[in-house]
Amino acid sequence: MTIGFERITIIGVGLLGASLGLALKKRGSKAAITGVGRRQESLDTALRLGAVDTASLDPLEASLEADLVVIATPVQQVIPLLELLAPRLSPQCLILDVASVKKDICAHARRLFPLPRRFVGCHPMAGSEKSGPEHGNADLYEGTVCLLECSDDLAEETLAEARSFWEFVGTRVIEMDPAQHDDFLARTSHLPHVAAAAVAQIVHDSGASRSMIGQGFLDVTRIAASRAEIWRDISLSNREALLGAIRELRNSLDAFESALEKSDAREVEAFFVKAAEARHKVISS
Amino acid sequence: MTIGFERITIIGVGLLGASLGLALKKRGSKAAITGVGRRQESLDTALRLGAVDTASLDPLEASLEADLVVIATPVQQVIPLLELLAPRLSPQCLILDVASVKKDICAHARRLFPLPRRFVGCHPMAGSEKSGPEHGNADLYEGTVCLLECSDDLAEETLAEARSFWEFVGTRVIEMDPAQHDDFLARTSHLPHVAAAAVAQIVHDSGASRSMIGQGFLDVTRIAASRAEIWRDISLSNREALLGAIRELRNSLDAFESALEKSDAREVEAFFVKAAEARHKVISS
């Protein structure tokens, strides 16, 4: 398997960006990879790990000669970067991102780029609570799913290029409407983060110590250890859908609370039965 | 290390009871272990795995000759069993339980048993989302913590016996007031279960499929796969403290929601910062 790109620029050399460079090289890409960062220290780490071949602090200059630009920055920086790059890059250059919120970015790109649009919104569902190029891992994308924007203004050929790029690093690609993507992610990812964060604070405030907590707490709150700025940006970028998901959580808690207040054993049990079935159905779907 | 008991009866041969029998044998206890169950099938499994030496369907008869009785049933059965056993067992016999809710059980035992009381409320914090003797594991208790009731009507000697029993199977023992125990557990364990169950249902109802969910969802909701009857009983047994914990969760969600509605980046970030710090502090405490 090969990819046709010869000069790839990865803007953002954090966990996702550095892992992408490492994955491309491990799978035999001969492309020259330029990494762009805001801090020389991260760039030095990415260079040292062999995730990128050259490094730059200037996203525009580093992208002018590229045939593929991947924006792997935190979500809030994607739209400003698109505005910077759109008027200047060659019409042949394909632009992808990796942000975990898609509706606003894709809508913006739709207005920004001339047709045939050469930006495709992507969300490779890879990551961990760790961050930074020092945690870069050539197999981070292996076996994961990459959600790809479907839109009527994207050429088949452009979508096919984006698809084969992600498949090259080991992901399985699924196309999805950006708004639907955000609604799903608000529930599958962003709401669990908020709930985990709330539980972590409540446990701390109760005065409970390490010796009193079990695997349940550790599992439920693991993602609460993620970087706060990342989750601030994701929350703000997916504000509307996340507010909807929080309302659903409140409704669910209200129903459980009301059953528990009445000591209604049947209803309390039904709540847990439905949850176990729901998890099983989601996982085996 | 040895334990002085010669005839141990374990009432309830589920995951905890069967693992206890296996742990005692693996660590060299020569005690004759009788397992008590409600279904012959579970008893047969426990016998086949070598978790118990003999089996019985009658908790009273099986306990009359014992010098240690461990009640390893679901929480709702503990008080009825104490009422059955208290008037009939020898004053030398030590009685322990393993229920994860303690206030009502310990208060009941205080009224039920003559002094010096020979029942000690225990909560070994071991387990998994799996259940049944077929998942019994001789190392289930190894490295875990066992919370032990502290009470002014317990003789030092009785507490010391309970403590050395749990240490024998590999736990670290911490004494705690039963009401405080229940308040802590409502937050460290029961609330995370309720939140995980709610999130699992919301994700299912959103129509999201396996390919759209990441490790975050899997981790946060793992405990939602636990047995519904167990969590029904725990919730009802720790009703008051759990209702308090749910109120705290609602307050926390309200605060986050209000910050998000205002798109208040500083407050949204502070929520996640506090959560990450809180988790870190709890884990390193």
C-alpha cells in the first residue's frame, strides 16, 4: 500500500500529529514530512523521535509547497488556520484536520474554499489521556475508526484521497454528516468527560482517600486526567450538542432519583437493567 | 501466617464467596470450608473449583458448628441472615459480612447481638463486573483494601481476629465508622455506577454504534455492565447517602452547564482543571 503524497505538512506536533508522522514512516511512506509547532521544544522532540524530517514555526510558509496538509492542532485553532491557508495553498493541495468537533469547521470550510473543495473534515478517533509528542506512537491509529465528513460539495476523488490516507495509517474510515457527528460525540465522548470530571471533584471534596477507592472510580474518572485546555475547547466548540447531552443526563438522574426516593425496587432495577443492555447493544452493534 | 479457624462457613458462593474459599486454600488454611447457596448449581460449581469442601442449602444448619461464618450474599440478605443466626450460633463463633453498604447492617447488629458482640461489619473492596463462582479467583483479595467497622461495642480481640482473617487473604485493613463509610462509598462507587448507567443509556438512545465510540466510553461505562440486582440492592441500602451524592452531581452539572451556556472559557477550563487535580490528589493521597 502506498500514498501518493510527496510533501506532507503536519501542523501541530502533539500526540496526534507526532503519531501521524511516526505512523507514515513506519508504514513506508517516502514523503518528506514537515512539522509545524508553536514551541521549538515540541518541534525538537518531534524531530528527535523521527516523527518529522524538518520543523517550522510558520504554518503558512511550511504549507506552501505541500501536497498534503494535516491540521493536528487543538480544535479552536482549526478555523483560523483554514482562513490563513485557504487563499494561499495550491488547488492541488489536500487539507485534512483531526478535530473531534466537526459541524462548525466543515460549515466554515464550505464557505471558505472554492469548488471543488480540497478540505475534508476528519476525526480519527485515536488518542489517550496523555499528550505531547513525547507520547507519540506509530501504532496510535492502528485499528481505530476515522470519521470522515460527507458533504455534497466534496468531489468523489477528494474523498477517496482522504480515505486512502487514513487507511494507510491503519484506520477504518466511516463517512458521516458533520452535525450528526457532533451529536453523537457529545454523547459518546464529551458527556462522559464532563460526568467523569464531576465525579472526580465530588469524590475529592468528600475527603475520600486512595485506600477507599476501587477500580470503578479509577475507570470512570480516568479521562478526567486529560488536559483541561483540550476539553475546554472541545466543550466550547460543541456547545449546543453538549448542552443537549447534559440535559439528557439530568433527565436520567431525575428519573433514577425519583425511583430511589420512593424506594421503588422495580424501577431502580429497571434503570440498571436498561443500562447494562444499552451498553451491550452499543458495543455489539 | 496462619488463622485459627477450623470450621469456616461461607454463606453465598458468588464471586466474593467462592474467591474467599479459593484464597484461604491457596494461602494454606487447613479449615474445613462449607459453602451455602440457594441454588445447587452454584454450589456444584464452587465444589468443582475447590472453593469449598462441602455444600449446603441451609444457612443455619451449616453454621451451627462453625467457628467463623462469612456472609457473602447480596447486601439485602445480610440483615435477615443475622436475625436467623444471631440467637443460635455459639458465642465463640465470629461472624463477618462483605456487604458494600454498612450503616444499617452494623446498627442492626448492634441491637441484635449480646455483648461482647461477635459480628464485625466488613467491606473488602474487591470485585469485578463479573459475577458467579465460575469467576472465582484465589487472588481476588490480594492487594485490596478491606474496610472494617469501628464501634465502641466491639472487643479489641474480636476486631483483631477479623483483621487477621482479612490480612490472611491479602487485604489491607482500614477501620472506619459505618455511616462515614456509606457516605464515602456513595461517592466513590455508587454515584459512578449511576452516572455510568445513565451515560450508557444516553449513548444507546442516540443511535451511536460501536464504530463511533472510543476508549473513553468503554472505560466510563464498564461498570454499567454489572449485575442490575446487585446495584438495585446497593442503591436501596444506601439510599440516603446516594441521594445526597446525586444532588452533588446535579449541582456540579448545573455549574458546568451555566459556564458553557455563557461560553465562559475560563470557568469551563477551571472545571476540567479542578477535576484533573482532584483525581490526582485522590489517587496520590
